[in-house]
Amino acid sequence: MESAKEAFAECEVGVTGEAVAVPKQESHRVSHVRPVQPRPSIRSRRIEEDPCVKVQGLSRSFGNGCAYCLDPRAVLERNRCPRCGTVHAVRDVGFELYPGEIVGIVGESGSGKSTLMQCLYFDQTASSGSIFVKPYDGGHRNILELSSQEKRRIRNTVFGMVYQNPYLGLRMDYSSLSNIAEQMIASGDRSVSHMRSRGEELLGQVNIPTVRATDPPRTFSGGMQQRVQIAKALSNNPPVLLLDEVTTGLDLSVQANVLDLILQIRRDFNVSMLVVSHDLGVIRMLADRTFVMLDGRVIEEGLTDQILEDPQHAYTQQLVYSLL
Amino acid sequence: MSANGQCAQAVQTARAAQVEQGEQTPMLKITGLTKSFTIHAVDRRIQGCSNIDLSIMPGEFVGITGRSGSGKSTILRCIYRTNLPESGSILYDSAAFGRIDLAQATQRQMIYLRTHEIGYVSQFLSVLPRRNAYDIVMQSAIETYGCNAQAKCRRETSAMLRHFDLAEDLWDVYPRTFSGGEKLRLNIAAAMIKQPRLLLLDEPTASLDNASKIKVRELIERLKGQGTTMLGIFHDLEFMEGLCDKEFNMQEGMMV
């Protein structure tokens, strides 16, 4: 991590300052960055594929728990144990995410959506459960049991995360280009010129004007910060994107841009995505399948239009009928 | 019930006759399909459709009529799995999976079938905002042919839009500004470019003027000529006349 930080500092000079001469032996190192592969056509793809990410019995609790609330049949006050006060933010969640699939997660605030995402991205330590990631090691090992070094590698090469709050995902005082470069250095890129051109390309894709590419995100509007986050998450072509409320707080026009971009990424790179959103319209446009979470549990899952048109659970009905 | 029984019997004899003649098995065979909706907020159960038997041969056009609220759309939506069927089976003769029960198919299988085999045209156009008409149809084409066949997709898209009589100066306009008929034709175009084996039409002529209705009718006839199997819901009987191979009438969730 230290060496990455140093490289990051050097890069800061590189991208904001004058053109930096790249030593010859540096440029060949770029080769281990995953090249962009054109997506195979859908027709040629096998129908029954292996899941890209498989999550089993994932739980995250805040507190030690007691004999009462560790029993799966325990009746809690929403997600809080009435005896010991432990908050069970995510309870026994399991799902599979397939290549090129967008899965939506809806639910009221406090239902554990963001905690689930953060457990996947190792921002939070899951209390129990297992996660298997095919693009990393073929899905053989539970990534929650790996060393922190391997976890960091998964974070840098397999997952791309866009946080609800841009302050969590960006370094506000560094330029947008170096923010993107940071992610690329972490995944093994060492060529300043490559990082710069890739960064500019990505910022162009999310409609950040080139003249502002070297400005720190602190000087950007909320929507622009969100788009820089997306560019950063995309920089090393992760096979799985975790999007936590990406369009919340954006105006409709920028929201349409972001949705367009997300679908384009899926189409061009066959990226799988987990999308958390309060906006059912966004979920309807993006997600193939949808999970509904309540008090840390997945209470219903189904095809997105089935969840919206024919909700089964009382809570889902209440949610869908609240739609404007 | 007896009417249902007779209907099923008639279907079975018809099928037996066709099997004898060496014809194909039905593309879609619905048996005992029942669906009701539980509304938790008011603690009530609403019957969508009950004990529906229906079978469609390849290349056939089957129409369903009935008053609104009689459960016509529920059947279509159960086939498309927008509604979760409660009981009964929907056997579909799929190109990819062979004979498959749509009531039991996995979500992944349904997603595949929706992209490749089963099309659904509703009265309403639901698309991403700020996409022009051309891109909407193009998007469908890409989903089917893959993004490596851009040139082919572009060719097919232009042909399809012309086929559906959408004026060329509307191609780069957002469909939000379209008239009802134009939206509908765009909707059908986007569904048709995927060349579905089975096309479900949920009142495609509702709220259309007569000229547009005739256009839709012509299109349906053309599709029928191409051998697409279709199941449609229609309000006006005149429209269905001479078009449908089979007609079913629904009352209170039952076939009559």
C-alpha cells in the first residue's frame, strides 16, 4: 500500500504538471492490466452460465449478539435484538450474480442495502457467510477468509464501487485525473501516459469537460463528483460494479446520462452490476432482477417487472403502491 | 367448469387430429392456469383468471376478447411472467430449452426467453428517456444480434422502421413527442426486430384511430405471413374478424 501511495504522489505531479517522461522499462508493465475485450454476442453465449459472484448466508451484525438473537427464529424489534441491543444489519442474505446481469436492490433506509454492498467491497467485515468470486480465482475460495492482501487485490481488480456519498469514494483535494490514476495504480498500472489518456477518455465518457479534468472534485457539483466516481470505478475494467444510489441527488438530465452510461457499459463490457436505489424508476430501467430488503433480510426476489407489477409480500406492495 | 372441460376436450381432439396428420405440437399449451392477487393492505383477494386452458399451434394467431377486468391481460402477463402464476402449467416449445413450463422456469431462463423468443407489446411505450426512435429499435437489434454486428443491426433497424411506416424525419426524435399511434408502431417495431417466435399483444389497438388500426392490422397480417405465432387481446370484434385463427371470450376470469 505504501508503494502505491508513493506512486500515487508521483503520478499527481505527472498528471497535473508538464508532460512527464516515462522510462522505457515502465511502459511494458502496462501489459498485465486487463485489456478491454469486446463482448461476445449474446446468441453465442451459453444460457446456463456459472454465477460471477455467489453470496451465501451473509450476515453483518453490530454488537456481539446473545443466545436469544443468534437463534434464526428470534423475533427482533425490526433488526435490533430486544435483549442485548445488537443490530443485525444484514441477516442471512444469499444470491447469485451472473455475468452481464444487473440486479437491483430496493428497500427502505436502514434495511441493510448499503451494508450488504460494503461487505462485498470489504469496507465492512461480514460477521458470517461466504462470497465466491469467479473472475478472481474461478470461485473456489470464500473471499471473506482470504488474507487482507488478497482482499485488497480483489477490491482493486474485481470490484468497482460507487458510493452514495462521493466523499467516501474520492479524494476531494486531488485532481480528478489522479483520483482515477490512484485506482489504476492500485490495479498495477505504472504508465503515466496510459493512465492520463485512459483518465481523459473516461472523463469524456461521463461528460466531464477536458479543461476540468485536473480540477479537484471538491470544486465540482454533486452530479459531477458522482460521475468522477463512476469514471474511477470503471478505470480498470472491473467485471463487477457495485452502485450504491448512483443517481440520488442528480438532476433528471444528468440522471438520464448516467443511466445511459451504465447500460452502455453493460452492453460493451458485459459487466455485472449490483444497483441499490430508492428510485423504482431507475430500477425498472436498469435491473433484470430485483431483491427487496427489509430489516436486513431479502424478503422477495424476482424479475423486475414482476416485482413492480405483481408484488407478493405486504411490504413490497406498500413500497410499489407508493410509486408516484 | 363444464365449458372449460369441453374446451379442453375440443383442444385435445383437435391436437390429436393434427398429430395424426403429422403436424407440429402446440407452441404454447396452457392447462389449468389460475392466478389471484392478494392485496395485503386491505386484506382482499382478487381473482385474475381461473382454470384457463388454451393451446396455440405454431404460426397461429389467437385472439382473446372480453370486458375489461375479465382477466385477459393476466393470462398474457402470466405467460411473460410479469405475473407469477399461482397454479397450472404453461408449456412452451422453446428453441433453446425444448419444452419448458413457463410457470416454473427460472428467472434466468425467463430473461433469456424474453430477449430471444417471446416478445410483449403493451399499450404503453416504456423506454429510457432521451433516446431517439432509431436508437430504441437499434438497441433491441443489438440485444439480439450482438454488438459485433453493428452494420447488420443498422440495416435491420432502418428496414424495420420503414416497414412500420415511421416517417424518416421522426427517426431522430424522442418518442415522448410522438402521437399514440406512432408510439405503438415504434413499440411493435422494437419488439419485432428481435424476431420473436411468440408475440404477445396486449391491446395493441386500444386508443388508436381507425387509420392506425388498419395499419396495425396490416402489420399483424404481415407478421402472420412470416409465420410468427401470436396471442393478442382485442376489444373490438370487427378488428379480430378474419384475422384470428381462434377466438376466445373471457368472463369473470373464465374462458367461455
